[in-house]
Amino acid sequence: MRIYDVSLTVDQNLPVWPGDPPFQRVRLSKIEEGANANVSQITMGVHTGTHVDAPFHFLPDGTTVEAMPLDVLVGPALVVQLPEEVDVVNDHALAQANIPKGATRLLLKTRSSEFWSRKPLKFETDFVGIDASGADYLVERGVELIGIDYLSIAPYKHSRPTHEKLLGARMVIIEGLDLREAQPGQYMLYCLPVKLGGSDGAPARVILIQE
Ligand SMILES: [Zn+2]
């Protein structure tokens, strides 16, 4: 059995969405200054690093993070490698990927994975996202969970149609996966977002297990 940690490390080096608050961690009490324990405070947006989107992120009446279904967040998942030349995940690109019927959890590994190897990390705008036709394709196929290897499931500056379609179909969205180590194929997925009440998103620890 091998465990793949496909979560990003959340620290001040992590790029965040333009306009979102930067991650900050401040140690409020310090043992070396006489405190009984080290205690930190963090400031971050809920869409920081590896995270889930709840329907409320784009739908005014949508459900929030604590209601996300654990039986979708955990289960068999397929890592799908899309070719280097795919810049936008449209219906054509998904049809070409030969996704087996009945695959309900898909994690898309794209050329964006390589961004996580760049140092220092910075926010990249030319990441690969799913367009409206790709979203329709996934909804029609009955996909229940979709993940991607950069900070949005939709192309930069085209967030709404894709998110609306996917979240409107109650699909779970995982963004900011680090799939560099995970080869295409079948895994057991465990995605456990922090149970934030009333929230439109939440950071998650996501692992893949290959048996
Ligand atoms: Zn998000």
C-alpha cells in the first residue's frame, strides 16, 4: 500500500487567488519567552491551498461546507492525465481522455502540475481549467466529484459558468491538488475538509491510497 499526499503545504510561500487574503501565521505565545505552550493564530481565506468549494461559493441558496457528503469525499477515484497541449478542458478533451463509464470521482492532472515545482511559487494565470462545455460533459456523465491541480476548476477570469454548472449539479469540487507524484490510475481518495459551519469553502487534507 502506498499513500500519496496530494495536499499543498499551507504556509506563507503559497500563492493565493488575487485579492484573497495572504496566509499568515503568528505565534501568540512562545515557550522560549516563558509561555507554557506555543500557540499560533492563522489568517487565511477558505480557498487557500488544497481546498473544497461548497455550492454556496457561487449559488446564493447553495449548501455550505459542513453539509458536504462524506460518502462522495471518500471513495474510489481516477487520476486522469490530460496531454500537455490541453490548455482548456472542454468536452472534446474529456471525450479524448477515455474515461471509463461509471467513474464518479475524477482528478485531472494537467500541465499545471508543473507550476508547483517552480520556486519561488507565484500565482500563475495560465493554468488549465474546465470550460462550460467540459462542465456540461461531466454533469451529463453523472460525475460526483471533480478535482484539479491548480487553484480553480475553471479557466482564469471565466469562473462562473463552470462553477455554476458543477455546483448546481451538487458536484464536489477539489481545487489546488498537488498531483505531481500520482501517476494516472485508480486510487482510494480521502478528502477531509475542515468542518467549517456556514462556509463557502474549506481547506482539506487530501490523500490517495494505492493498493
Ligand atoms: Zn475554491
